[in-house]
Amino acid sequence: MMKSIKLFNIDNEKRLALVNTLIFAVIAAVLYFVLPFVLNYPPNSIDNNFQMEIVGIKYTTQFMIIISVLLVLLYIALRFIYSKLSLSDDKLKNASKAYIETLRKKSFNYPYMMLLLELFVPSIIIASLLFAFNTEAELVIRITTVVFSFSAVFAIFSYMLNKKFFSNRLIATAELAKNEATGIRLPLYNKLLIQILPSFLYSFVLILLISMSLMTKEKGELLYHFYRQELLSHFNEETVYDISEVENTLNSIEFKSEGDHALIMSASTGEVYYSPQKLNNFFIEYALNFYDETEGYTYEYYGQNIEGALVKINTNKGECYVGIRYFVFANTFIVPFILIAGFLIIINSIFIFYIGKDLSNDINSVIDGMKHISDSDDIIYANNLPITSHDEIGDLTASFNEIQKLTKTYVDQLHSSQETLMESERLASLGQLIGGIAHNLKTPIMSISGALEGLNGLIKEYNESIDDPDVTSQDHHDIAKDMSEWILKIKDYTEYMSDIITAVKGQAVTLSEADSVHFTLDELVKRVNILMKHELKNAIIYLNISMRTDENTIINGDINSLVQVINNMISNSIQAYEGKPNKNIDLIIETKDNHVLIHIKDYASGMSQKVKDKLFKEMITTKGKNGTGLGLYMSYSTIKAHFNGDITFESEEGKGTTFTIMLPL
């Protein structure tokens, strides 16, 4: 499961605005280097005197002015928005109901509004500033397209930051506003479209631009070499040519495209002696300034796909450049590219819509399932989930909260029983069984709580990872599948608690009654792993499972009883570490002498000789008032009576303890 990195836990308005601005600055820095490459800026054409003569401002200066304006505007806008959602303890305490409702409404709406604004506003501002700098319209369109793709990246990162910020507001005000959803309700498929489409647009536009850039460069070089060789085959530097003769020779060359044409211009002044189409100042000045450096390779303008191949010759009018001005790609080639791009965007939008609709249907199925659980009597209590989205996920959370209301009475009764058992450490056999009920139900209670927290984690994971460009449609299906699996597990856990109560009740009648249930070691391990996952995770303890025999080995007896015994021993090992994290517990299963041996081994402080002498002989605990001594007593009785097995142990102070459960095959 994805974990939130520290950056996404920012809750201070000023710091959050600053981090957003810094992210934009980093993306802008990348854009600074990428832009000339993607748009095929001619070599030697930026940040020099040549650019000053042609454009009147250098690339870096122009870029810094535009980005500085954007950064200032962005920071001011974010600070203004976040200030509207400022939330301190005093302000929250004295806030009116209307203010809380307004704040929650904004917290629901703003993430999506900001996503759209951050996607489009930078492109609009940059386009306006470029026109203010008298940039050619075609170049403005190209630059704005690149900026739009990078704005999509920023919008994605900003959304990830903002969603956490706004969710914190919703959590803080959940109880004050009766934990109700408000604001714009977006169906899940619409949210997916809003969140995923920017990532797709960024990827597609950038790939398209890079592909066109590489294709333009490659084809431009091919045409340059072809035309230059043609020119060199017709002209040489030693001969003095007549201008009219040169013109006739140039027109005899076979052009590759309809728009290509020959030209003759002075090598000293740039005066054009012959050209069917007008040559712009950039083309002429570039040839005059960089002919020797580029060997006659010249360009029409920044980001243009019009280039030229020149050769210097002597004529009756002095040294001249003769060459071919050619189009790398004609407009007829670019139009299909745009049409295909539009078609793919429409297809992918439909596909995203379908995925979202399908996911929505799956979640609705989960909601129906949880409502079914809320109507039953066999349910468990867990922490209340705050509603942080007004969509199907929010409905899912609301359904869970309904379950909580129904379970509170049952859990209160169970807690009351547990407290009574803790105060009565040395009860008779009947009292031990009652205490055993509380002890045996603890693990499934925690497991169901863990399952519900896992479900909540999937909800948060979905919200936090939806804009990740690495997340695929299959990932969304997997999340929906995981949600369904958690619900099925919750049902299994409730059935498991019922089985435990039945089993303990059976023990109260007779300890010698044999069960006729069969299960495999693989089923046993899976059940243990599921039920202990939450407790292990909370304690940051690692359970290392080693299966040293056939996992399909069949055991006779009630799987729930054996699982409870093993889980009790694992819980004891966890507690033996006394809150120390990052420790290990080994669960080793092997066969020996027609017995299955299940070893539970920890590396904690071990047991004293006094405890070892009394273990299994009487109720004894090392936990003081926090323990009843019933767990191992019940476990030993269960293995003896229900499995005709035995439990042994080895323990050394300071090194750890190993319990071994022996079950006959």
C-alpha cells in the first residue's frame, strides 16, 4: 500500500503555498532546458547578440520575466485561497455552524477547481505575455502547447498536496458538521476523468512534440545533406558565375517538396538577388552570421520547420550564397497528426470514463454488502471514518459509520466483560472460560478493525495516487478488487467470532469432545496471517513464516480453535518485546515422527524459572493487572482436548522463548 511521504503532510497554509510555488519553479527550470530542444531552436540562436538583433530580448531574460510573473501570481493566489481555509484550534472552537459548513463546502470543491485553473491559467498568461513580446503567432502556439503539458505535471503534484490539506480540514470539522458531505458531487467516473486526463494529455503532448522534434531534426538533416550535395555538384568556389546563369542552374535542380525553392543572396550584405518567396530577416541574418559554423545550414525562425542549405560561390556581383529553402514537413503532414491526436484523446477519455463507471459499480456493490452486514447481528465495532469525499467513496464510508452505530452496544458489553475478568485473576473453571471468550475474541476484533482500516487506507490511497502518471487502469481495477476482498474478509472474521464462541461453549460442556473438521496447513497459515496482520503492524513486529513441510498436509480438528491458540502465542511474543519495534517472530511448521510441529519463536527477554515451573500447571501471568493468565491455560486445554496434542516450550532469560505445538497426523 502506498504511504504518504512527508511532503504531502503539510498543513500550514504559508508553507503549503511555498511548496507549491517551489514545485512550479522546479518544473519551470526543467522547461527552460526542454523548450529549445522540443521546439528545435536553431543552434547559436539564443542568449546572444544575434537574438537581441532579431527579437530584441534574450531567451533567458524573456523566460525569467515570464516565470517570475507566474511565480508571484501563483504564490499570491495560493495564499489567498488557503487563507480562506485557515483553521486554528481557537478559530475552530468559536466557529459558527455556517462557517463550518462553508469551510467544508470549499474543502470539497477547491481541489478540483484548482486542478483546472492550474492546468489552463499558466498557458493563457504565457500566451498573453509572448504576444506582448511580439512573438510570432505560430511560435506562441507551439510554446503554449509545451507549457500546457508541463502545467499538467504541476497540476497533478499540486492536486496531491492540496487534497491532503483539504482532507485534513474535513477530518477536523467532521464532528462539528455531523460528518456530512457537501459541495459539488462528482460521480467517480467524472473525478477520474478530471484527475487522469491531465496526466494523459501531458504524456501524449510531450511525446508528440518530442517525436515531431526528432523527426524534424532527422528529416531536416537529410534534406540539408541532399540539397547541399546537389549544390556542390553544380557549383565550385573557383569559378565566377553570372547571376542569370546561377538562377538557371538552380532551377534545374529537382526539389523534394512543392514549396521548396532556390535562392541567391549576397554573402556580405544579405541582399536577395533571387527568391520566388520572400526571405525573412532571421533566415538572412542567420546565414550571414553562422554560415561557416553550420556549413551553410540555416533556419527560417525559432520553432519553424523551414530550413535552408547554402553554398558560397563567386559571381559577377561578388560573393553570394546560393541555396535551397525547403520545408521539412508540409502543413498537409501536420494536419493528420493533429486529427489523430484529437481522436486518441477522445478514445482515451471514453476509456477513462468506462473505467470510472466500472469502478463506481464495484464500489456500489461494496456499499450494498456493508449495508447487508449492518442489518445482521454478527458485527464488530471499529474507529469512525470521517467522510472526506462526496462521491461513491463517501457513500462507502457513510455505510461503515452506520455499522458502527449498531455495534457500539455489543462492544461496550464485551469491554465490560473484559474489565471484570482482569480484576478477577484467579477464577474457577467457568470464570476461566468466560475470560477466554474475551481473550479469544480480541484477535478477530483487532483483525476486523485492521481490515476496516485497510479499506480506509485503500480509499485514501486511491485519492492520493489517482494522479500519478505511473498509475494504470489495471491499478484502479486492483484497488476495486482489494476493496471487495476486504469486505469478504470482514464477513469471514465475524463468522470466525461466532465459531470461537461456539467452540468455547463446547469446551464448557466437555473438553474431550472431538471435532470432525479437516483443514490444511496452508489454510491455517493464511488464517493466522490475516488475523495477526493488524496487531503485528501496530507493534511494528515482523512475522517470519517458514513452511518446512507439505502445505497441503491435512489436520483433523477445528481450524478456528488452533488459529486462536497460535494467535495467542504470537500476541504473547509481541508483548514480550515490551513495545520495542522492528523485532522478529518466527512461525516454523514441520513434520516429525508422524506429528506436525508448529514452533512460535521470539527473541525477547524470555521467562524466569519461577514462571516456567508454573506454566500450564496453573494460571500465571507476567503482565500484572494487564493479564489474566487465561491465554496459555486455554490454549493448553484446547490442544489437549480437541487435537489430542501437546504444547512444550523452551525459554532462556535474555534470549527468548519458543513454544512448540505438537499435533498428531
